[in-house]
Amino acid sequence: MSESIPFTEFLRRIRAGDEQAATELVRHYEPLIRRAVRIRLEDQRLCRLFDSMDICQSVLASFFVRTAAGQYDLQQPEQLLKLLVTMASNKLASAARRQHRDCRDQRRLAGADPAHLETLAAATPTPSKVFAGKDLLEQFRQRLTDEERQIADLRGRVR
């Protein structure tokens, strides 16, 4: 960022959509954001999924959109740096949480043990067990009174 332009004027230009000011902001703050992300990105499994540039681009995109909307009232460059680093930290934590959810958890996929997969397959009921269970349930339902069967049907719908 050029020292000859006051910070408030620099932010005003960014809010107005000045490409030169935006380029200057990216050139000055991108290395600092990426360094902050790399410091916090300790899990090597997450490093394989995304890197500091992914988070940095997301931070800068959010910053430009929200700045254009007038959401930030920054007076000093230090405030801007603190905001960008905090946004990077939050975006990194959010990305890590997203990856750790059950449907995407890279920890489940990284070390798939074949013995564990066999145990998991053995825990799945065979078709004959499923059929035997359905048969037993039907025999049980036949022994219920009409009122008991109606209550069981209503309870089954709630779940």
C-alpha cells in the first residue's frame, strides 16, 4: 500500500471498486494472510485438500464484497490486517469443520484398514436375517389386538 495516500482514501477507493486500489491491497496483504493460514494449518491431511491460497482468495473475496457494502469501519492499516487475519482464521476453521463432517471426513478415508472394512461388512445384516426379522415382526403384529395394532401403526408413523 502506498504511503503517500491516506488509509481512509485508500479504503474509499476500494469501496468504489477501484481496480488499482484492489490490486494494491492484494499485493500488500496476500502474503500476510497466507502466512497466517500456513501457521494455523497444522493438519497435513487438510493441507492435501486445500492450501493457503484457497483460504486467502476466499478471505479477499468476502472482504471486497463486504467492504463495498460498507460493513467495515477501519481507520488504520493495522485494523485491516487484524480483520483479514481473523477472517482467514475463521475461514480455515470453517473449512476444517466442513471436511470433518461425516460425509467428507478425510480421516475416515485416509487410513481405511481392510480388517475394519471386513468387520463393518460383517455387521451388515444378510438378506436372510432381514427376511427373518420381517417375518418375526409380522407374526408379532398378528397377535396384537386391533387397537394395539392401530397404536403401533401410529407410533411407526411418528418416527
